Amino acid sequence: MTLPQNRRYAVVGTGSRAGMYVDALTTTYADVGTLVAWCDTNPTRMAYYDGVVTAAGGTAPPHYGPDDFGRLLEEQRPDVVVVTSPDATHHRYAAAALEAGCDVVVEKPLTTSLEPAKTIVEAIEGSSGDLVVTFNYRYSPRNSEVRRLIASGAIGKVTSIHFEWALDTVHGADYFRRWHREKAISGGLLVHKSSHHFDLVNWWLADVPEVVTAAGGLRFYGDKNAAERGLTDRPARSAGSPGLSSDPFALDLAADEKLRALYLDAEADDGYIRDQDVFSPGITIEDNMGLLVTYRSGAILTYSLNAHAPWEGYRVSINGTEGRLELDVVERSFVEGPNGVVGRPAVDPSVNPDDPSFGGTTNPRPAGERILLQRHWEPAQEIPIPEGEGAHGGGDNHLLDDIFRPTGTPDPLDRRAGYRDGLRSVAVGIAANRSLETGLPVNITEFGLPLDR
Ligand SMILES: NC(=O)c1ccc[n+]([C@@H]2O[C@H](COP(=O)([O-])OP(=O)(O)OC[C@H]3O[C@@H](n4cnc5c(N)ncnc54)[C@H](O)[C@@H]3O)[C@@H](O)[C@H]2O)c1
């Protein structure tokens, strides 16, 4: 598939994630694409990206509000619309862009609930446009390697997967500060975050999820949990709070140039507060979740997500008829307190806490990744993980190539994700949310979505 040179790109939602696409189109991919419009509720954030474009020698694109999206499509005639707005708004832009014949690049999750998913299906089925969901985790070499190993038959037919994801008190906490904390906007972490993980399993197994049972709740963040643990008198937000520098759950927007420009300086426009306290009222999502999912092939997935772990990473065990694969990833071995590690002097920037010899003693959980393959009747073997250049072990470069410079050469790993991949992953999260409400198993096949591979 060779695409015309210099396609016209519109970006909807000019927050932090949009940066990856704007940077790409103003540098490495400037020869194949031009930014022709922004659409956002917030003029300050759009102006921030004007600065990025003009600094790279381009022309600042015109600004449109959400109600002007139809006019944007008519006036700017984009070839591609990149959707990086909050999750519950994705369907509206994706559907309108597809109806206008545009291609769509949509951030995960494809959407947050069933009716919007159907809206996207209707739009894509009547459109000449294509839709890509940017599941960047697929491109991470360790995850690609798992796909390759399973497809090669290394463990035979997969019978079950156990998948545990730990989000730490830096990354996990961040979902409880802003729009992600509202289920109506993010779908909760089972949609917003786990759609990455469910996509990995669906893709690794090349299978279709069918029945989902879930349990979970808000057990750590939020005002009620804080009160139970004696955490009272919390500030409503970090900015201006007296304990800002000593509070491990605070986020200092002013200390980071980009966070200040995108959020603190933009608050007056729309009242979007990026640094709400993670123990304040109003959180409607869960922070501890467990799932049982059965697949069409008969394989079962047991999955858990915790959003307040002391380290960040994931562990996956995949059982097959001929052996077992294990993937262990530690992305951050621990979170440093505001005044240095507990029991240690203040932070020495030369110290790398992920160094196994950290502090002169052994850190038994250094950051790193490992794949073990063990076939029946054989000792385990460690499988080397290919290294590439750039972010996520070179994964991000492959993803951006797939979006902006596709070659049409078939990818043996099948990493480019289309709308059915987006639907299959989000369907698990939507079903899980339903199961949380009812306490009952939910059959995804009854959703009426096109989930076949
Ligand atoms: N693939 C990944 O690993 C990854 C990482 C981060 C974010 N994301 C996804 O990117 C999307 C954006 O996340 P973010 O962290 O940049 O959020 P953000 O809050 O920083 O940015 C969202 C932007 O959308 C704008 N907006 C709000 N309502 C809108 C509306 N109705 N119409 C148009 N724009 C609107 C906001 O003003 C803001 O500028 C989300 O869907 C998120 O899931 C994906």
C-alpha cells in the first residue's frame, strides 16, 4: 500500500498524547504529512502546539472547537484525522471523519461503551476510509517476541494465560487526578488501561474473547479510603498546597515546563484541573480489578490490575499443550519518596535505583525484562529479546512507520491494529464493567459487534 505523498492531517485533542503525532509530523515524517487543523476545547493547548509547528518551520494550523468539527472537515479536507481526545469522545470524531471519507488514527481505547462502538462500526462499514488503533504495546520487542514464539508453535496450543499488571504510585496514581477518574469519560481502567493488555492477549493468541466475569473496586485512592487510613485534611489539588514538596502523591505542574504550558497555564480556558488530589471525592473508577475471560478456542485468561503498587511492570505466564512461556517485566523497581528513599539520605542524582547494586546492597528487583520458554521435558531457556533504536526498544519507530509510511509489505507479526482489534479489546473492558455492576458473567458475543478475526 503506497500512500500519496504529503497527506493532510487534522489532530483532535491537543493534550499530551497528541505530542507524539505532532513531533512525528514536524520531524521524521514531515515529508509525508502536513498538519492542517487542530480541534480542541482549549485554545491554550492548541496554541502550545502552534509553537511546536512554527519552531519546526511550519505554519500554525487553524483552530476549531468540538462544535466546528464538521466545518473543519469541509474547510480543511484532511486525508487523516488523528483522535487523541478523552476516550468517551473518540467515537464522535472517528465516525464523522469516516463518514467524510477520511482515514482515522485513533488512540486506545477505541471507545468506552457499547453504543458508541456500534456507531463506529456503522461508520466504518459505509466508508472508504480506514481506521487504525495505535496499540503501541504490540510493537515493544518483548511483546512482539511472545507473539512470534506462540505463532511458531513453541508451546503448542495455548490453554491458559495468567496476566498480572502492576501500576505504581507514580503512573497508577496519575489516573486518579484528572478525567480518567470519571468512568463516564474513561470507561475506568478496565477500558482505558487494560484495553492495551486485552489487545495483547487477543493478538498473542489470535483468538476471540467470549465470556467475562469481573470483580473489583476502589480500595486505595479516593476520600473514603483515605479517611479510613487516617489521611485527612488533604488539599483539593497539588498546586498551591503547602505540602507540595513533601507529599508523595502530589504532582507539581509548575516544575515541568510542558505540564505547566499544557495544563496549568490553560486552566482558565476550561477549568481542566490536571493535579486533583488522588484522595479527593468524585472518583468513580476502580483501582483493584480481577477478571476471568474465556476464549473461543477454550483458552482462559486470569487477569489482574492494581493501580497502587510499589513497583511497576507485568508478569505473564502462558501455558500450552507443549510447554510454558513466561514474560517478566519490571519497568520501575520502586518509587522514590519525596525526600529520598525511606531510611536513606536525600536523593543523590548519580544513584540509579535500578542498578542491581543500588545502595551497596542487592536490589532483588532491578528494572529489566525476561522471557523464559520451557518445553515439556526440557529445562527452561531464556529467549533473547531483540533490541531496536528509539523509545520502547524501537517499538515506537515501527508504530510510527506503520502509521505514516506504510510499505504494504505484510508484517509476519500482524502488528497494525484495525477497528476489529479495537473492538475485541474494548469489548472485554465493557463486559467487565457490566459484570462489576451485576456480579454476573457477561457474554460478549451477545453485544452484536463484528469480533471475528
Ligand atoms: N497509547 C498510549 O500508550 C497512550 C498514552 C497516553 C494517552 N493515550 C490516549 O490518548 C488520548 C488523550 O490522552 P492525553 O493523556 O493526551 O489526555 P489530555 O487530557 O492530555 O489531552 C486531551 C485533550 O483533549 C481535549 N478535549 C477534551 N474534550 C474534548 C472534546 N470534546 N473534543 C476535542 N478535544 C477535547 C482536551 O482539552 C485536551 O487538550 C486518550 O484517549 C488516551 O487514552 C494513549
